[in-house]
Amino acid sequence: MSRHLLDAQRLLCPLPVIRVQDKVSTLVAGDVLEVLCSDPGAVNDVPAWCRINGHRVLAVQQADGRQIRIVIEVA
Amino acid sequence: MLAAQVVLEQGVHVEGINFFTGFCVEGHTHAIRKRESATPKRNNALWVAEQLGIKLHIIDVSSEYKDVVLNPHHGYGANLNPCLDCKGFMVARALAWMRVHHFDFIVTGEVVGQRPKSQRRDTMPVIQAESGAGERLLRPLCAQLLAPTLPEREGWVARERLFDFSGRSRKPQMALAAHYGFSDYAQPAGGCCFLTDAAYSAKLRDLWGARGRRDYELDDIMLLKVGRHLRPRPHFKLIIGREEGENNFLEGYRKQFVHLRPVSHRGPLVLVDGELGGADVELAARVAARFSQGRDAERVELELVRPGETPQRLRVQPLRYEDMPQEWYV
């Protein structure tokens, strides 16, 4: 298992989802991906993409109302 | 959503494809401008996939899509919408994906006569032909009005369980949605593309005119969705945030653009797109001051920042409303 960081700040949806999708395709089961976003839509869209594809969302955090941090465990 | 459900009901394995062109309306202005809105922000394609219980693949085609926008063989619709070329392009991309991932056919929600350009009886075969999908393109909502396709002839789907919808009315689709128990779905007749929007198309034409060439980058078309755009001179344009969300979005472009920001009064960040010569600085600053809370003050102090250079302080008289011709507004 390894841990990875993806900076998707300043990108508007669906680009954060596309970046997550592309990154996850390079990872293996059990890897953890930490995603940083700024589009509020990512709070719903990234977890929705994870649910559809069977990945586990470990955390969704929003700091100071701007930066969103989503942690995913790859299935 | 409906077309996928019709095929799913027949026991076919379906996965969704959603193309990102850069011109998608969905969520963008909402995300930028209505940060505090109580309305849930969601990507409809993802939401639909989740409701249907299918996988969704979102594919970024924004680079290749440029050629569709710039050189549509079938021309534009009412604005800069190249709908027929766009549909052919997307079906062709879906076909390529289908082959790589070993699927058998493509399903779309097209309905004969629903759209004035891309969904006419005479143009729907054009999409089949130009995309290369041919008989592997199934339109379940109007299939009974069209010649049987490969999935129907092979018995992969039962033609008698497909539909014969036609025309602009969405009532049959709404009835079918009710039949399936779908009460929440995207606006059935809503435009999903900024290129169908007259104001957006005018801004894109202005961009091409000012640069002397028909071209764009992704940042260009993103910025056209945001703020007021004023062109006081042919060689530069000002992009002015209208509210906090837009200002936050524009902040992300500070390092790429010359920009102005009022310092003596509250006011929006103003990006300068184009060449701001020495003689233009005062005019740009006076316009920026006009949109600050110091618009009625005798003088407003602003900071002019050219990326990589020391910021320059300016004190200017805000431009009067009557000195701002309407033609400046793009």
C-alpha cells in the first residue's frame, strides 16, 4: 500500500473527477489517494465517482470554506 | 438516463460515457458564482449513473474538441454550436472506447425531430455514417421509427420493447420517467453547452476577433464563463469579477495575467486580457475604479501588477457611467 497526493485545486468539475479517475487507474488496491480540490462540487462528485466504482472514501474535509480534502482508498 | 434504463431493463450490461468538452454548462457557473447557494452541486452524469447502478467514464476531449468548434463541416446552429459535428464526434469517440473495452453497441438518448439540427430524420443517419458507428448505434427511444440496427437484428435487444418517440415534446419521455419512478432528472430541454448561448458565443467571437485568429485554450473558454467582459480598446479586454465566488476564481489567474486591484476601496480583481500599453494603463485603472466601492470618490488608489514585476500604485478618477459606452460590454 502506498500513499499519493493529487492537487486538483482551481479545477472545476468534472476535471477533479477526471484527474482522480486517471490517477486511480495507475494505482493498486489498498493504495490511498489524498485529493485537494477547490470546487465545492467535488464534495459530492468525487465521492459519487468512488461509490460508482467501488472505491472507499475515508474522509471528506473542508478547511476554511475553500480547500477541500478527500481521502480515497482504492478498491 | 431513459435510453440507458430501457436497455438495462432488457438485461444488457451498460456503462456510461460522459465527454468533457470545456463548454459544459453543468455546474461551472454554479460552482463559481453560487458558493453559498443551498442548491446541491452535483454532476448530473455521475448522479444518473449512480441512480441506474452503472459505471461512468468521464473522458476529457477538450483538446480534440477544438477542431469540432473551429471547423464544423456542417456549420453552426443559432450560435456557435456545431451540434451535428459534435454528435458525430462524440459517437465516434464512444465507438473507439467501445472497441477498446470490448462492448458491442452504443446507446444514445436521441429522438427523431427533437432538436433542429442534430436530431432530424435526415441528419441522424449522418451521425451514424460519419462516426463510423453505423448499425451499432441504437437509439432506444425512437428505434421503432428507424431501420433495425445490429443489436435488434441479432436479438441482443427486443425491438418491440423499444419506443417510437418523435418531435419536440418531452411528454412521452416524462411519462416513461414516471413509469420508471424517476422523479428527479436534468432539465429535459435545457441546453447543456455554453456554445448554444448567445452571450457566450458573442464573447468567443470577440476573443477570435481581438486575437486575429480562431483559436482558444482551455483557460480562455473557462474565463468566458466568468465575470463582466469589457473591451475598451481592440487590443485589451478587462475581466471583472461580479461577486466573491467569481473573484476567488479569478484570483487563480493572477500569476498569468496583468491585473488591477483597488486598494483604497473594496472592489473586484480585474484581469487584463491582451496588451496593456503605457497609454492604456490609466483607462484600464479608471474602469476598474468604476467597479469598486469608490466609484463616486474623487480618486481611487489601485495596484497594477504585471506578473514578475514590482506592483505599481496608481491614483485615478473613476470613470463616469456615462463615459462607458455600451459597446465596451462584450
